[in-house]
Amino acid sequence: MAQRARAFQERTVGLTAKSEIYARSNSSYRFYNEKTAEYFVHSLPSIDYDVGEIYSGQIQIGNDSSRNMFFVFEPTIGEPVDEVTIWFNGGPGCSSLEAFLQENGRFIWGWGMYSAVENPYTWVNLTNVLWVEYPVGLGFSTGSVTATSEEETAQDFLGFFENFLDTFGITNFKIYVTGESYAGRYVPYVSAAMLDRNDTSKFDLSGALMYDPVIGQYEYVGQVVPTVPYVQNHANFFNLNDTLMAELALAHEACGYANYTNYFLTFPPPAQQPVLNTLYSTANISGVNCDVWNLVYEAASQPNPCFNVYEISTMCPIQSDPLAYPGDLEYQYPSMGGIYFNRTDVKMAMHAPLNVSWSECSGPVFKGDGGVYELGDYSLDPIQKVLPQVIEATNRVLVANGDYDMEIITNGTLLSIQNMTWNGKLGFQTKPTTPIDIQLPDLQYQAVFDASGMSGYDGPRQGIMGTQHFERGLMWAETYQSGHMQPQFQPRSSYRHLQWLLGRIEEL
């Protein structure tokens, strides 16, 4: 190994030491006891490692044995900490087991990977992580679906979580709530419900984190309004024809999106944004299609059949996914043996119900199809009440968006922030410009560079990977070269986000 690579490796030993995988006896496991023994995972099929201390299974909601939430709990492999970091995926109806296997768990088995490998940037390096399939009605979380609001599902979660804490003998731990996508609604509502309980022995909420989140009016503000500038700025990824690009540019002006953005996406914002009663503006030029997001979405797969709305940089071939869901297309090589969490041997290993057919996204998780987004969820957007409540109570909330995500566009999330009042002011008063300089080394592919005679090309650091901004308890992060699932696409940036959330660092 070249001298530079050796020095590089020495500098990284502090981070990698926490990731070492080794076999231990049950007696050394912090949370193993008579109550938790039934949830202990001895091994995971097709993952050829000693998986260490992992627990999974169903725990009932409150006193109702007919309704259960499924969880995976991985205690930290670093120094013991008295904290639990909760993770939710979005959807609504998508499973948090995706994040466990492909984003921030101890092992990752992502798109195009032959098998699982150790994740050097696992959140388990830093904290005890609890992935929960939430709400009831998705994955292995079973029972009648009764909720029509986030307030109701949050109470369901607290009923589950109290039983989880009792089972694992946890009390007086700091609690952090995190998630991505539609979990931009789950995270603030669950966090606010914890605050409302006023019981720090169980619900000592200390911070929250949301990736590419639904916090405002996501169909209009999160998608449609910022679509055209987004496509123009990333034109080489879309490769749309000149006729369509001209149509989009005309619509951006005629439908009022340009004026809306120019007026409201300013720092500080001039006023609250108007309530949008209809999904699309009425164009002042007849024949203009204002549904620009769907125009792009429907056209993008023509030049690129492998187009992925969650990561616009994706090109062909379509990568096989052990969960058979690498984007909007469902795809898996036949030799993969089926969807991982739907395999009988995996269900048995993880104490999951054998009679449930698991898929990454299922549902419904709300009763009916009413509400703002016609998903059965009648709750207000988080920016209207619960997200400011969580920011003001903790002064430790992080919202981040990936630049290669078209499902929730970065400027759409910023528009939502600029429409939120917290700690006495509306929006950010100053435009985010501070760079995020990722100093963490490449622990995923360094050995490949070394073996290829290219030692050091990937280091010693990643460099400028985004912008950050902190005001009045809210940290904003724009993550460069990342799609929707930030821990999957930019794990080093995500690792820094978690370090900040947990109070280990004060800047990203």
C-alpha cells in the first residue's frame, strides 16, 4: 500500500474502530434480558456476518393485542449512550426496513449489490437506532387501520413505544425522531405528541431530523412550482427535446410560478404565502398546461428508460434491488431469490408474521381517501403548528434536501420553510450560503482504489458537499449529489447530520 494510503488509513482508524464486527456472547449485550430474548436475532439469512446485538418483532399498541407495530432495534456498537434514535420511512405506506437494509443500518444491501456489506457510516456507530414500520397497515405492522389523522397515528406510536421502553428496560433516555419523505409529517407529529405528554422519563425529546420531507404543501410547493428551473439547471440529466423545454418555460411564466418563486423565495420572506385552494394555477395564456411536474415525469423515461425520480442522475441499466423497488419501477434479478423481507427464512429469523406478504410499499395506513392529498390524512401541514412547536422546544431540528431528488425538490422545501413562523419570525432571515465541507474519508471504496493502483484518488476528504444554515433552532442542509434517500446516496453527509442532531458537533 502506498505511503499516502497508509497515512490515510491511520487517520481513519478512529471512525472505523467502532464499525468492527465480531462475535460476542449474549451476556455482553446491553439490552438482552428475559423480556427481550424472544426478539433477539441470532442471524440474518444471506448476510454472512455475526450480526451482533439486533432485536426485531412485533410489539402491541398500548393494551390492544390486535394491533401491533414491527420494529428493528440495533444498539450502538460504539460507546454506550442513553438515547434512542427513531427512524420512519414515508410513503405513506413505505417500510422503514428499507432504511435498515439500504440506508443507515449496520449492513447495507443496496441497488446493484450482489450481497450485503458492512456499512462504515452506519448510524449505529453513534447511537441506538430503532426502525419502526409506521403507521399500522404497512409491512409487518398489523391490525385494523382506523386513523384519519397524524394525531391519531402518533398516539398509536406512543402506545407502541411505551411498551417497547418497558420491554427493553429503557428509562430517562434522550429521544430523537428522524425520517424521510412523507415522514416529514410523521416526525413532527410524533415529536409533538411526545412533548405533549410532558414525561421526560419516557419522552425526553431532544431533537428531530427530516430528509426531503413533506412539511408544507408538497404537490404544489414541493413539486410543481420549482419544477421548471430545476429541469433547466439539470438539463443534461433529463435530455428533454427543445419543444418540451420551450413549453415548460412558457408554463413557468404563464402559470405564475416564476412570480411566485421570485417573490416568496427570498430572505427574509416578504409575507406568508397564500393558501393554495387548487392544485394548479390558471394560466393567463390559453392552451398552457400548468401541470409541469407531471409533464416532466411522463417525458423523462423516453430518453432514459431507467429514469429515477428519486435520483435523477440514475442511468441504465436498471439495477437489481433485493427489495425489488429501485425507484418507481419494480425490478429484481430472478437469481436474487425474491424480495428479501418476504422470504420465509428471513421472516422466521426476524420474528415476523409468516402470513404477511411483505412489500416495500403497501397500505393503506389511513382510513379512506380524504384530506388535502386524498390519502385519508386530514392533518394540517407540519409548518402550520407542530414543526414550529418541536423547533422551539428542542432548538435541535435539521431539515435537509438532496439536490438530485425530483420527488421533493430542494427549492420547494425551502419555500415551505420560508412559509413557517417559529421563534417569533417568518422563515430564514438570511439566505443559506455556508458550505458543508465533509472531512470524513472514503471508507466504502478505498480498498478498491488501492487494489486498482489509484490509492488516494478518493481522499483524503470528500470536500464541499452542500450548504448549511442555522437560525433560531433550525438547521438547513442542502446536500449535493444526493437523491431522495440521503443516507443511501451520501452516507458521509448523513453521518454528519446525525452527529449534529445528537449534539456531537455544532456545524456540519
